[in-house]
Amino acid sequence: MPRIYLDANATTPVLPEVVEAMRPFWEESFGNPSSAHFSGQRTRSAVERARASVAALLNAQPKEIVFTSGGTESDNLALAGVLQPYLDHGKPAHLITTAIEHHAVLYTAESLEKRGVTVTYLAPTADGVIDPAVFEAALRPETRLVSVMLANNETGAIQPVGKLARIAKAFAERNGATILFHTDAVQAAGKQPIDLGGAGLAGEFKNVDLLSLSGHKMYAPQGTGVLFVRTGVQLAPLFHGGPHERQRRAGTENVPGIVALGRAAELARTWLASDAPAALHSLTTRLEAGLLSSIPDAAINAAHAPRVPNTINLRIPGIDAESLIIALDVKGISASFGAACQSGATEPSHVLTAMGLTHAEARSSIRLSLSRLTTEEEVDRALEIIPTAVKRLRALPKG
Ligand SMILES: Cc1ncc(COP(=O)(O)O)c(C=O)c1O
């Protein structure tokens, strides 16, 4: 039996079209994009085509796209790149972020806090969403940066980023100050449209200044990413070296990875413009409803939040999530508890506990995340396998 992959928020499969687009850049087209000769210029134009494609996905300008090694680097570059200059000049700086961010943001915030930045970590509602009123109350005259994710990796809950960014800009204007707004859109990109407003004044996210993407969450390979940096935003680079990426990210470009990300962005645009997102959403809803009706007392975490169309966070009282994940693995289902990088960790999910779940509730929650390639037949099989595995585990003697 082929395995059923329900862990697309950990990483997505690389689409065959993406592999095909990359292939020449490992073989005949290997030039360094900084070289002036023909081979270099061929890869340079491939990198620039990819940049234009990512910009089109976001309704941004190509020069606002910085290629990085992934979501983690993009998040680090956004936070440290904006705040380090304040520290260097001994100026006060306040950062607002949330308790439900990925560790790429949370641990960067903690590291900046140790260096002198003041940080507010906003708690979400019980449904895993940041309340705009709570956000507004946290703004201070010395707030310089906000970092709120667009979709949560564990629950799929979509945050009201457009609204929060508007509130931040209005506050900054009233105070004659500058507040930059960063969003980690790693789990939203390619799942929902993202409109940064181009060079104009429209677009839901026109007040967002910095936005992170990761290739391996959108059907390109691991180790590729993007930071959108709005025109005019100054960033201190993390890496020092050559003048690559308009002085914002030194280092010879990962050409095959960048080409892959460009192709994946093109495919994401086509996918988002089709009926496929609605079909994925109904597949996810069918899996969710089937599990709720066949597993007594099961519940959905962030049930009432708007969510990306592929993510289910299922709480199953009396079940140890890790044991269930292992049992499902044996039966051919790849799923996870919490974030992939937390697997093996003894601490319960910081996202679920921030939403008010007890440690026991958080430890009994699993994440199922579907991909664009998930089929009806796989969902049918998952609906047989998961409830049976839960029943077996519940029947085992405790202790
Ligand atoms: C919301 C979020 N941000 C950042 C990251 C880190 O991205 P990467 O694995 O590309 O470093 C992830 C990865 O799981 C994520 O889900």
C-alpha cells in the first residue's frame, strides 16, 4: 500500500514540474550568476525570472524579493535586520510579536531581548487568533517592529494581519514614528492569495513591510526561501560578503533552488486561480468531520478560527499524541504532533498551551496537514486507519 502523507505543513513534496525546471541548473547551466560571461549571464537571467515570478505571486516588485536559505533565515533577517541598528545606536526599540509564532521568530525575539530590545509576546484567544484590540493596546511610542504570522503552522489559524498592519501604521502616523510590520507567511503562501499591493495603494497587505516565505512549504525543495522587503525599508544584513541581493544577503545564489521557487510560485498562482483550493478545503473538511464523528470526544483546536484549507489540529482525550503518531506511521500514515521540529521534544506545544490548553490536552493533539496531491481515496483510507488506531490505543491498559 502506498503511504498516505498528511504532514504537508512540515514539508511539501517537490512537484515534478519543479524538479524539471531545476534540472538544467545542475547540469549544463551551472554558471555563477555574478560572472560576466555567457554561462553566468544565463543563470543570472534565470534567477531574475524566478524573482519576477515570486513577485507576481505576492503582487510585489521584483526588486523587493530577497532570496534566502529558507523561512528561518528570512525571519531572522527581518527581525535582526530591522532592530540591530537601533541597538547599535543605543536607541530604545520595542518589538511586538505573539506567543504562537514559529521558533524562528520567537527565539530571534528572545535573542534580541537579551541584547536590549523590549519585547511584548501577545497571547492569542482560545481559538488561536490575535485580537486586534489586544494588539492595539500593546503599541507604544517606541514600538519599531511588529512580527505576526499570517497562518499558524500547528493550527492553520489565519491571523488578521492586514488589519493589524493598518492599526500599527495609523498609530505610528499619530505618533510621528516609524513602525515596520513583518509577517511570517511561510504557512500561508500558496494556500491563499497574498496581495502586497504592488507599487500602488490597494491590496490587503499594503501595510506589510516584510514577509517571509519558505520554498519547502510550497512544493519547492528545502533550503530555499524569500524575504519580501518593501521599497525604502532599510535592513542591516545578517551575512557579510559580496553585494548579492542588493546588499541584503551576501553569498552566491542557490540557483537551482531559486529557479525551483520561481517555478513553484508560478504553479501556486495557477493553482490559486483554479477550483483546486475549494476542492482541497472540502477534502480537509471531510476528513475533519469523519474523524469527529468516528472518534468519541475528539475536538478541533482553533475550531472557530478562519484556517488555511489544509490543516486539522485534532485533540483526542486520553491519547498520547506521540504514541498515536507512531501507530499511524506503522499503518502507513505520516502525520505529526505540533511542529515537525518539535517532534521528540518533551515540552508540549507552545502554540496550544498559549491558547489555554492544559499540558495533557496539548499532548493529546495531533496535526494532519493535507497537500495539493492528497486524494479522496487517501482520505477514505485515513478515515479507516485513524479511528481504529485510536480505539486500539484507548483499549490498552493505562500506566
Ligand atoms: C510558520 C513557519 N515559519 C518558519 C518556518 C521555518 O522555515 P524553514 O524550515 O524554511 O527554515 C516554518 C517551518 O516549519 C514555519 O512553519
